[in-house]
Amino acid sequence: MPQQTKQTADKLRSEGWAIVESTGFVQLIGPLWQRVVDKVHEYALIAEDKHHNRRGLVQGGVLMTFADRTC
């Protein structure tokens, strides 16, 4: 895990985020993170190099999978 990703993951943990246990395809794009604040569910994904397309942007498929899981 790259150092910057580790630092971001440590920060998420310190703010009450937890990794969502998942299997299958979602495991390939994860880890996905979740927490509940004032009864509102929040979700996060740390974008890494594996998520980027040739233009350096997060792949649309990753975003759609993230949206699908959070809905």
C-alpha cells in the first residue's frame, strides 16, 4: 500500500470510518469505507492508481460500482 494511501486510511479510521467487508467484484475496486453520523450513512473510497484511466481520472466503472453499492 502506498504511503499516501496508508496515511489516508489511518485518517479515515481515526474519524470513525470502517472498511466494508465484501467479496467478489467489489473487492477488486475496494476497500470501500462506511460510517454512520447522526443516523446518516456515509461511504468513501480512496482513489488509487488502480482506479485511474489514461487521463488520470477515476474510471467511470469504478464510480458506477461505488454508486451501486452505496444505494
